[in-house]
Amino acid sequence: MTSGMPVIPHHVAIVMDGNGRWATKRFLPRVAGHKKGVDALRACVRHCGERGVKVLTVFAFSSENWNRPAEEVSGLMELLALALAREVPALHGEGVRIQFVGNRSALAPKVRAGLAQAEAATAANVRLQLNICFNYGGRWDIAQAAAQLAASGTPITEQSLHGAMAMAHVPDPDLVIRTGGEQRISNFLLWQVAYSELYFSDKLWPDFDAAALDAAIADYASRERRFGKVSGQVAPSPAKKVA
Ligand code: IPE
Ligand code: IPE
Ligand code: MG
């Protein structure tokens, strides 16, 4: 680092885990935790914008989350539609561009329409890119990219596969945060985390506030990213991407 300012990751990706436990601890239904989780996400988006993060990718619903009790699944679907309707105008005002990442085909028409509307309304914004991974799985993405290439007869290379993936519109995440105490990826961005810095927090997602995000960013700033090289080749900028 050349100044006293922390190195800000360009792209932060978050596994927002721990909503259910947050609610259960308070004798509330799990969906109450998911509602609190939306509030935490709202604050996180604002804080990322203020800190100069350019891309924020959040895991909101995994391919495997369909296996939860039907009531929780429908609660999460409702919540997505509600949160979009409620938050998009203000997000638009803050210069946030929203993009959905995942398999839309299995989603209810109402949810799909809400996502498409949010994308269209914010398409010209450039301050912060917010990717919402919903009905997303890293394996799904790799497989759908490979299927696209096979269908068009395109040779499969790292570059062509990367370009066909649902996350091709943004660079790979610099920092991946998982809240909720588990230290696993749970089928999040499998391809894209090849050289991401990983940060695990014991805080449950509804409790992950601005100070917690700043702590994650400060930790990131202390890392040396080597991308396979040796220390002498990449010094002196600790978290700076090398060519
Ligand atoms: C993460 O919180 C949100 C989703 C998976 C939708 P969880 O619902 O997994 O919360 P815990 O892990 O059960 O506490
Ligand atoms: C990962 O959390 C998915 C999301 C946060 C959307 P899970 O709670 O589904 O992950 P596991 O089941 O503990 O691995
Ligand atoms: Mg969980």
C-alpha cells in the first residue's frame, strides 16, 4: 500500500448465511430472519457504495435451497418479489445497477417479472453493480456454459467457458465473505473463486453490519495476492492484483 487508506476490493461476493439461526435464537419463524437479512443487505449495498466497492454479488437462494420446507421456499420467493418492489426505486437513486444471476426458468412469473423490471429500471447505472444470485449454483453455471458452447460448436477453452457463464459480465471476486460461521462454499461461485481471498465471519447475516464489513475489507487489505507467483514478484501492494 502506498497510502494509509485500506485497499478496497473491486468485487465483493457474499454468502449471506445465518438468517434462520438468527430467527430461531429469538423464537421467531425462520422467515423473520430472512426479512432481517434483507435489511442487512440493504445496509451492506449502501456501505459498499460508500466505500468504493464497484461490484457486489450476493448469494440469496441456492439451487439446493429448493429442498427446504415448502413454507420457507415460498416465503423466500415472496420476500424477493417484495424486496425488489420496495427497494428498487431507492437503489436506482443511489446509482445501483441490479442484475439477476441464476436459472430463471424455474421461478414463478411474478418473481421473474420483478427481476426483469429491476434490471431494466437500473440498466444505465454505473456506481455499483449488484448481482443477485437466486436459484444459482456454481455447478449449474459451469454446466449451462458448457452446454451453450457445445450447442454452438464452439471449442471449449478456459476463455470460452468463462465467457459463457452467468457471471461473465464482471471480473472474478476479489473478496468472498461467508457469514454464519460455516467454512464452506456451498456451490457458490465455483469457477470464479479460483484466486479470491476468502473471509469467514461467525456473525449471523442479519448482524453483519458496516463495522463487520469494514473489518473484512481491512483483513483483505492485509493479504498478499500472489496468483501463483512468488512474494518478490508481487510486492509491495498487498491486495493489489498483478497482471
Ligand atoms: C441464509 O440463511 C439464507 C438462505 C439460504 C436463503 P439460512 O436460512 O441458511 O440460515 P441458517 O444457516 O439456517 O441459520
Ligand atoms: C448457502 O447457504 C446459500 C445461501 C446463502 C443462499 P446454505 O445455508 O444453503 O448452505 P449450507 O446448506 O449450510 O451448506
Ligand atoms: Mg444456512
